[in-house]
Amino acid sequence: MSTDNSRSATQKDLDDLHRRFDEHYAERMDRIEKKLDELTNAVVSIARAEEKIVVLIEDTAEIKAAINSHTNRLHELELDVSRNKANLKSLFNFFWTAVGAITTVLVAMAMNSILP
């Protein structure tokens, strides 16, 4: 009979131990699930940040290309202005040379008509 009492006490202890193990296991699984959820959220946040960075890099590359294009256009315009300035200076000199020549001819004609 003493063997039977010790056996049933052992079974009760085993059942209690099994119940505590199940509770501990459930708590541990809950903590693991929470940590996995946190990790999932962190990975999603990192992926979103990476997507934003990629978009910013693409935008930056487009902006740099546009700036380079505008810089090249400005340089070409500066060259055109410089050429036009030289051409206008030449045209201006030609104009005043022609005006001087025409004036000289007119004065000479007037002098010839006044002085027979």
C-alpha cells in the first residue's frame, strides 16, 4: 500500500510538472511570436526605407543629369552670345565705315556741284 501511495503521488507530481511545462512552453512560444512580429515589422520598415532610398537615388541621378544638361546649354549659349557679340561688332564697324564712305561721297559731290 505504501508503494501505491508513492506511485499516485508521483503521478500527481508528473501531471503537475506536465501542466507547468505546458504553461511555460506556451509563455515561451508567445514571447517568441512577439519577437518574430517585432522582427517582421523591423524588416518591413527596413524594406520601405530601402525603397525610399532607391527612389531618392534615382531622383538625384535625374536631377544631376538635368543640371548637367542645363549647364551644357548655358555654355553653348555663352559661346553663341560671344560669337554674336563679335559679329555685331564687325557689323557695327562696317555700318560706320559705310556711313563714313557715303558721307564722304556726298560731301565730295556737294563740293563738286558747288565748285564748278
